[in-house]
Amino acid sequence: MVEIRLYSPQCEAEWNAFVDRSKNGTFLLDRRYMDYHSDRFVDSSLMVYRDGRLFALLPANRVGTRLCSHGGLTYGGLLTGTDATAQAVIEAFEAINAFLRSEGITGVTYKAIPWIYHRVPAEEDLYALFRVCGARLVAREISSAIILPHRLKWHRDRRYGINRCRNNGVEISRSDDFEAFWPLLDDNLMRSHGVHPVHSLGEMRLLKGRFERSIVLYVARREGVVLGGTVLYLTPQVVHAQYISASPEGKALRVIDAIYNKILNEDFADGLYFDFGKSTENGGQVLNESLIYQKEGFGGRGICYDTYEWDVR
């Protein structure tokens, strides 16, 4: 028997424990991460029980009569354990759809978790979306990732930046100086895209405090001045670049090249995957060619972040 329950704060410990042992969960799906901006979303996350035991989680929020994979997360599909078989996941989605109809939900927007984040293969949900839900692909965004044990050679212009930084006294290191990096990041995003970072400095500080080992900052300094940096999210399978930015002087010195030389060829050389993040806008309809060119110059190649929709009426 499959039972669906709405998440409540009293279930936080049970939720987080399941994320930790799931085959496709990361710390972004921990309630301590999800709930830092709980005031912005009407949380409608689902907990799926099978024969009385927690079987799956679906991080989500409600927008009118629509259930959406949580709006504060890059991905947020069905989290399952290693015991999740294809048939059991099919039955879970049948129960989810029936529950949503009883709650007055008319449709679902679903952001699948990219396969590189799976500790164990976990695409039973994609089959169930096809088989049970008749889901349609509505957005496909491309990221650039590296399989670190099988990395590609860098473009010549990326290697040039390493020597340029070395010859100009640029130092690369891990840092806790988010206060120095954030104004640089904010200024760069406003100049390039007219937006602020998704996280404020205060929010990032809060999350860093909650996930000390999972959120790290690398910076490039010259004569003590921060010229660029990247915020990394460390998950069991993937090192993910959450933010990358450099000042005008940092861009001239090619500090991003030197930062990623240290990350990819030194500190995380023995890792599994590195994900530079998406280079698209408007659900993948617009490709930022200069941005993806930079990432591909480090050996990154395409990984898709997909979004599906279906009706439950």
C-alpha cells in the first residue's frame, strides 16, 4: 500500500535522514538548505510511504493549483532509496497523482535530478513520467561537466591564463572571505545580466554555517586584493560551481583560468564529476555562447537539466 503525506516541520529529522541515505539526494534537498527561504514559497513537499515505511520524497511548492519542483532549487525530482524498483516507482507516481487530484492540483512542473548527481542509477522516475503521467519535456538547459578520471585537454587560451597569473603574482587559495567576493560577484552580475546573485551575502553566510564542509570559496588575490573567485557546492558525486566571477582586472589577468587549474588539477583531481553549471536562459531557448565556450575550454561537455510538465485532472 502506498500512502502520500504532505511534509510538515515535525518531519524534518525523518526527511533529512532519508536524503542522506537516498541514491540521488544532495545537501540542497536537506530541509536546512531548502527552508532558508521558506517565506518565499508555499511548501507542498510530499513524503511517499510504502507499507508504512518512508519510500520517497518529492521536494515541491504550490503555485495556485499547480505543484512545482521546489522553486528555490536547481533540481528536485523524486528522491528514492536503493530499494526503489521501476514498478514501485510507477506505483508511487500513480498514488502521487491521485493524491494531487484530491488536493485540487491540476498540473505538475517537475525538475529532474541530472544523472551525474546519482550515487546509484535513479532514473526510474523518468520512465514513470512517460509511462504513468504522459509528461512532456518543456525545458532543456545545458550545463558543462567534466568526468574527472577521463578529462579532456584544455584549450590553449585557458592554459595561457595560468602562466599570466603566475607571472603577475596572483595567488589562488581557499578562503572564508565571502565579504570580499560578494560585492565583486554582485557588480559583475549587474553589469552582465542586470540581476543580483540568487543568494544574498547574509544567506550564503547562513548556509555556509549550516553546511561548512559542503560550501567552499576559492579566490584569486593580487597584493591582497580579491580579483575573482568561485563558490563550490560539494556533493557525494559532483563538485558544482555555484558562482563564478572576476573583476575587470581579474578578467584581464585571466584569474578564472588559474582558479580552475588549482581546483581541477590539484585539489579535486581525484574527484568524479565537476559541473560548471548552466549556460542557458529562458528554459534553454537562449544559449550564452561566450559563457559555454569558456567552460568547454576547460574540457566541459554537455549535461542536460530537464523540466517536465503533466496534467493530473
